[in-house]
Amino acid sequence: MNIESILYKAQHSSFYNFLLNRILWRVIPFNSPHRFRIDVLDNWQLKVSIPYKRRNMNHLKGIHACALATASEYVCGLSLARHLDPKKYRYILQRLEMDYTYQAKKPVHGIFRISEEELARIKEELEGAEKTVQVLKVELYDNERNLICTAHTHWQLKDWARVKTKL
């Protein structure tokens, strides 16, 4: 069973959503201690949740800025992997810009949406260019709907056939 299949099944099954998160914690060990949770809302939306726990806190007892940035990158990257076959396309986080607006003293969540039209535009750009850079935006909120931060993730996308390898 591949990740695409699990993502699809996680839309409708709490068991597969549970399984999805366990698999992601295992295959992306850097994110494992944070226990970010991904929920599949539909074909075009993924939700990331950051628990308010000691491992995610800074010295002021708020969720650490780096945990917020990592969760933003995580949900965007997973969405790209879901819609752009990782065997066909390479995607690398080129730059990450964060604007912090409110201190997170509660659990935080954010929903990343990508439209079918935006995805078609990205694929069209990839067909006509050696590489493309896409800026994707994620907003994270606490449980009281306070905007905690806004992330602008810059992804360099390239067809694997156009990647130059050094031997």
C-alpha cells in the first residue's frame, strides 16, 4: 500500500488517518517528537495540528517558532507529494518566510488548500520550463481563531528527467 492510497482512505476512515500519522512519524523521524497530526479533509485540503506540549514549547511556554515553521513546511510538502508524483517530480523547499503575529499558548492548527486550477497551472509550468518556483501560503491559528503566523513556502519543482546528476 502506498502513501497515495493511505491519504485517500484517510479522508473517510479514522483508522487510516491514525495509520497515516504513524507512518509519517516513522518515515520522517525529524517530525516524530513534535507529534504533528495530519488530517485529510478532502482531495484538496490537508490540516496540520500542533499539540501544546513541552517538546513544542519555547522558554516562554509558547509553541516554538521553529515548530510552527516546520509544521507549515510539512503540510505543504505532503500536499505536493500527494498531487505531484515524487517519482516524476523533485520538490525542494527553497525558502521559508514566516510572519509571527500572536504567541501560541494553546494547540495550533492550519489548513493548506490547493485548487485543481492551481495544480494544473503548476503542471503546465513544469512541462514548459526546466524548473519552477511556487510560493504556497499556510496560516496557522489557535483554538480561539487567533492568527498565530503566516508561512510563505517557496518550493523549487523540477522534473526528475531534467535533474543534472554529478557522478
